[in-house]
Amino acid sequence: MLPTVLITGANGQLGTVLVPVLRERYGHDNVIATDIRPPLAGATGRFSLLDATDEESLRQLVRGEGVTQIYHLGAILSANGELNPLHTWRVNMDSLLNVLEVSRTEGVERVFYPSSIAVFGHHADLSCTPNHSVLNPTTVYGISKAAGENWAQYYFERYGLDVRSLRYPGIIGHQSAPGGGTTDYAVEIFHSAAAGQPYSCFLQSDTTLPMIYMDDAIRATLELMEAPTASIKVRTSYNLSGCSFSPADVAEAIQKILPDFEVRYAPDFRQNIAADWPDRIDDGPARNDWGWKPAYDLDRICATMLDNLLQRAEANSEVKD
Ligand code: VAH
């Protein structure tokens, strides 16, 4: 029996790519995209406006459509989250608690909850952060994700709700825009390079962070969600990594393809956030429990991003000619 899947935050960087993949996999009409904003231009398929902080609206939609799986992607990310801390806390926590409570009481079988490397802080070993580390996040986003992981584990242990979670690193893809995070530079830099423009980076050149290519992130999400229940041994959240690099590393990788590309560095408040995040994370439990293995290293990310963005720039210029 194919699931009926509801995605919150479907207009976001990950949701934009995940929705079509889920439709391909489970049937076009079995996947309901939702977001607090109307669908993006060009988006097709089933869509409902939904504010996930409104429990009754969520309940009516889940009950009315017979939803059996929820991917709760809606959240305010690390950088944007610092602009209005209490609003960020309320949006991120109220929406998650609504998803957990509605799922428990309406018979939803499986929930995906995205966490983040933002749950770590300077009390963890940031050189290669183990899955079970001290969590002392320094952003409201990270605080909400750390709390959310523990709520996910609570609903599994107390009610048996099958909630599964990944601590995403920075996600890099050409298909969608980043959503106000500290790792957004790693997407913006490729757009500048493909446009033949210099890039002004808001992090220091040597700030190494864990990253993952969009296709790897999507595949990891599906592999986690389709793994046998018995193999899921971590019910807070699994560390997930593709590769780690700094702005200087990615600039150098781009310059191997576009030698004239220039990067300047103008660190802002986001440097303070990134300074308390891991350089690398240990995703050994994900590899051991459900067979995770990344397919994209920095050079492959670079080649794939530039191939797609340069083709798009050429297509756009032909349209204008
Ligand atoms: C952010 N892209 O920067 C998100 C992510 C690991 C970072 O959670 O907030």
C-alpha cells in the first residue's frame, strides 16, 4: 500500500526538490505539498496552504486526506532565526509539537523530522563530532532542533510514533534557493561563479563546515525513511555528512574550472554562528545502522553545480537573444 504523504515547508530549499522525488516514488496524487506561502512559480501537483503552527488546520488536512506519512520541513533557519528569537522558537516548536500530536492521534505511521549540525556547540568535539555529543547550541534554531530531537525520541518511546531524523549539514543544490541559513554561502558562490561575477563571502575563508549535495541529502532521507524499523537505533537524530570544506576550498575547486573567478571575504554575524559548528561530523551510526554512504565529494559537487548553472545561464541568454 503506497503512503499518502504530507510535506510541510514544501517551498523551501529541500522541499522544492523532495516533493517531485516523493511523487515519482509514491504516486503523483499521493503527495500533498503544503507551505505557509502559495506555491512557487512553476510548481505543479496537489498543494494546500498550511500554517503548521495551527493544530486544527493540520489535523483537518491529515484526517481529511488520510495522511500516513509527514515530512515536517517547515522551520525558520539559523541566520533568519536570530532576527526574531522568540518568534523562531514558537514557529519551530509549535509546528513540531502539532505534527507529533496530530500524527499520534490520527494514526500517521511515520514522521520525518529534519535536525541540523546547528544542535552542536563549543562543548562538543568540533573536529569530528560524534553522534552522541553534548548539545549546547548557540542559535535559537539550534536550540529548537535540539529540543525537537528529544521530543521526537519521547513520542517514539512513550507512544511508539515512528519519528525519524537526520542532522543535515549545509545542503547544496542548483534546483532551489537556500532558505536563510549560515551555509547559504555554499550555494550563492556557485551562482556568482556561473554568472561570471565575483562573490563576497560572509564567512572567513578558513571556516570549514560539513556539507552535502542535494541528491545525497534526498537519497539519505529516503533511505532512512524506508529502512526497516528495527534498524533505526537512534531516535533523537542521526549525524549526516557528505563532505567538509571551507570557502577557500570551494573557491579553489571552482577556479579549477573557472580560473578568473574571484572571492572576497566580508564576515558578518553568521561567522559567529559557524564558529560554534563542527568542522566535520561522524556519521558512523548512519553508515552502520542503515547503510549510509555519500556519493558526492567537493569536486563532483563543483562540476555538477557549474554544469547545471552554466547550462541554465546559456538557455536564459538564448531566450533573451
Ligand atoms: C542553516 N542550512 O544554515 C541550515 C542548516 C547546517 C545548516 O541547518 O541554518
